[in-house]
Amino acid sequence: MKLNHLAKTVVLGLAVMLASSAFASNKGSLQVRESVEVNGQQLAPGQYQLRWDGTGANVEVSFMQGKKEVAKASAKVVALDKAPDYDAAVVDHSDGKARVSEIRFAGKKYVLAIGATEKAEMSGGSNR
């Protein structure tokens, strides 16, 4: 009897843990020092909170100021060999506009490649 009760408790606990992790989102922050574009949306200089959800390497990133979403973009989570020492955004100026192409997080062994997805790579349109 006790073993059966313990097994049910363990199974219930694992189910709750898995369910809560399925709905968890990742978070980060970004300091923007110049006006930049993200997915066609202009971001003014300032502090932004980032949240991203998705399965696997493809995610949707929301750029938040307070509780307000100011931009949203698809991104690819790209693994790094070494974690960067500080948060940074890679800004592409090649076409005369300042566009965020990558976001790096201090102490994390991944980057968010903005606009890069599995579909883009398969069609040969990768940003990397």
C-alpha cells in the first residue's frame, strides 16, 4: 500500500514538473544604445526585457518595455563553444539601417540569431 501511494505521488510530481517546464519561457535583457530595427519595427535606445518561447532551435522573441510588447521576431537558438562575458547585440549596418541580427547573453552558451530559422537555412537564406 505504501509503495503504491509513493509511486502515485512521484508520478504526479513528475507530471506537474514536466507541465510547468513546457510552459516556461526564457528571459534575458538588452540595453540598446542607438535606434535599431527588429523585424521591421523600430526600437528606441533604452532597456528591453526579452522573452522567448518555442521548441527546439526555432523560437519567437518578444521585446518588452515594462508589460508592453514593442517588437516580436522569430529567431534561431545557436549554441556557442564559450559563453560571452557580457550581454551584447550584434547590429548589421550593411544596408544603411541598423538591424539587430544577433543577441548574446553573459554566461550563456547560446545566442539568438534574429530572423534566422530552420526554414531559412533549408532554403539557403541563412543569416550566418
